[in-house]
Amino acid sequence: MRTDSSPGTLPAREHLPAATAGTPVLDVVIPVYNEEKDLQPCVRRLHDHLARTFPYPFRITIADNASTDATPMVARRLADRIPEVTSFRLEQKGRGRALRAVWSASDAPVLAYMDVDLSTDLNALLPLVAPLISGHSDLAIGSRLARSSRVVRGPKREFISRAYNLILRGSLQARFSDAQCGFKAIRRDVAQVLLPLVEDTGWFFDTEMLVLAERAGLRIHEVPVDWVDDPDSTVHIVKTATDDLRGVWRVGRALATGSLPLDRLTRPFGDDPRDRDLTDVPGGLARQLVGFCVVGALSTLFYLLLYSGFRLFAGSQTANALALLVSAVANTAANRRLTFGVRGRSGAVRHQAQGLVVFGIGLALTSGSLAALDAANSDPAHSTELAVLIAANLAATVLRFLLFRAWVFPDRREPTTYDGPAHDGPVHGGTAHDGPAQDGPVHGGTAYDGPAQDGPAHDHMTLATKAYGACGTHNTGDSRAFDGTWRDATPRLSPVRPHDTDPGDAR
């Protein structure tokens, strides 16, 4: 388990390398509790589907949540008879607890789970995990609420599902469409860092995992699914809904106070076009301008309301100073989190102190404008005061943005370079290397400025790297050939069963 909280814990996404013999690419977990009747047909149907249609090695893991019937016996019998099936027994209940235990111990690079009733059509399984295998996404979920989904269920469950997701959007600003569908997948490198942050061990586990992943900037892929409700479901709706609402409150409070170390989930997005250096275009400027304008507009309204309230019992200068002070603290906090993306409590006091300095400059501008107005007219109308203050605040706003960007919240990110001596082994990650030539392979995401390699291609190199070496291209992280053209850098996985087709499939 990783415990560091420094940015860049997760490596840049890459296509999974060709699987080594005996190591499954996909591990599908089926959490069960007292499912002696449905477990065997579910596992056999899932195994038959994967054996016929999934082109890579796989494993099916039965996670028994302290069942009291014959479920453990059925699970062991299936594990004995089917080589790709294993069973895992937990002595405590909780779907989240089962998923955390199995996913944490799995060696498969892609981890998934589905409910034992197989309500979701299995044809969506390959589209679910494909973006994780290719390196495009970090997590993937099935969605029953997408436009192209085909769902059969009663109005009661439809209302509860949509109401719950509406609550998530309104309270936690969730952008994924369906948190409760029992059909999800995650990359193992992401799970190793994300799961320790998830506290819930029951049904809210999925929602908490998705909210934290989304807040950390991880990419969540959604797949429209065909879904048929199981009328014999044993889920207790009222208890589950109550626990979910408690979880929403707990996670919302943790996000509001900045107590979650989401920076440990930050990726050095080597494949993110927003991270490319563009001439004369400051990084993130457009987004920061939009965020600052929205926060500024709301702050101005808040300031005017405060000024009008304070003006009832104080003079114009006093009311202006008090309104500016209160709104400045709120404005700095909002810009810190929403505009410049600073999370956590580290540096918050310093940022507020610098924000007060900026506030002092704004106070000087607005107070000066009021003094000029009083000099010109000894008894100006209230509407005139507001008009002058709005003009002065606009000028102060422009200056405030420039000071926030350049002084209070400057972008101090610097590229990591390596200037040391030559290596005999591989170079990993997104590190630029300016030293002499190497004898070992250079891996994806590495910029190498030395001469061409002399060492042989090793087995653990991706297929694309071997192919590019044969074509005479330079092994750089951007997959650019010597002629300056760009080539497809996506490694190809060799299917285990390239000619296996579904005899029952009309296609």
C-alpha cells in the first residue's frame, strides 16, 4: 500500500504490455452472500462468455461475504472444476470489504466486478475493460442512465436510482451518470492508491470510489448497458439508501475541509494534450479566467449585499471596508479551490494573508473612488455610490487576478530532468534523460537525448517498441521518427484465442 502523498504517485497511462504466460489480464470479482442457488449458473455463464469472446487471459474470483448457507461449498466446487475460477472467503459482510480485499491481493492489471444476478448484458464487458487495457482511462462503469442504455425495471427502482444520482450531482458535483450499477472496472495501479482512501465497506463503496477518483482528475469511462432488473434481489432499499446518504454527508464534509490527500492520485499525464508546451499560451489561463470571472461575479454580488446591509448602521467608508474584508476572505478561499485548484490546508494561512494584501489594494481603489465622489458631491445618491463602486471593483478585479496568478497562486511546476551518468538498466516514467548512451532499453514516456541503443530488445518491452525498433525509429516518449512524423505508439496485445468466435452469435 502506498502511503506517500506527493504529487505524481501514479505513472502516466500506458497500454498494457503483452501479458506474460500464466498472468491474467482481467480479474472479474463476484461478491456473494447466501447465493447458493444463483452462484453456479452465474459463474458458468460468465466463464463460457469470457472463454468464447475475451481475447486475453482472465480469472473469475468468487468473494464470499460470510455466507451462512452452502455458498462457500459451491464456490470451492467451482474453483476445483474450472481452472480460471478461484474462491475467496471473508468472515465479515460488506460488498465494499470484499472488493477491497480481492482487488488489493490480485495480480491482474485490470480489475472488475459484477453482481451475481448478471442483470447487465455480458456483451458490455469487453467495451468496459478495453479503455483500461489501452491506457485511455483509469476506471470504467456501466451506466443504466445513458441515452442509449436499454433498461427493464419497475418505476420504484427507476425513481430511486435517478433521485440518488441527482443528489450526488447536487451535493458532491458528481459528473458520472450512474453510481450504483453493479458493473465496474479499474486499473490495478489506480486501485492500489485509491482504495486506501475509501472508507466505506458496504454499498456506498462504489460511490465513494468514483467521487474521489473524479475529484482527483482521473478519467472515468462510461459504457451504456442493457440491464434487466432482478425481481428476487435481496438488497434492502431503505437501509441502503440511508447508509448512502450518510456516506454522501461524510465524503462531502471531507472534501470541503480538504482532509483527503487526493494529491497522491495525481498523474503526470504524459498523454494529456493540456500538458504540452505551447508557444505564448500560458498553461491553464483560459480555465482560470473563466473560474475567476464566475467567482468574481458571485463575490461582487455578495459584496454589494454586505455593503447594503452594513450601510444601514454605518457610514459608507466603514460599510465598504467591512464588506470588502468579509468578501475578500470568501473570494480568496473560492479562488484557491475552484480557480487555481489548490486543495488541502497546506499554505492556506499564507494564501489568506496574501489575499488580504490584495484586499488592501482593492480597498485603496474603492475607498479612493468614494472619496473622489464625496469631494464632487457632498450627498450622493445610493445608486450613484453603487455605480462608482462597481466601476472601481472592476478595476480592482483585473488587478486581483494578475496578483493571484503571479504572486498568491503561482504555477511552480517544473519538469523533472536527469543529468547523471549512464545507466545499464531501463529508464522509466516521464523523466527526461540528458546523459550519455545507455545499454538497456528505454521505456514508454521517457525522453532520451543520447545516441541510439546498442542493447537487444528484451521480452518485457511492449510489442510496439519492438516494432518501432525494427522500423528504425528513435525510442522517444513521443514516438516521433527521424523524419519528424508521428507514428502510432499504441502497443498491440496478441489475442490468446484469435480465431475463437461465438457459435450462437449471428454476426
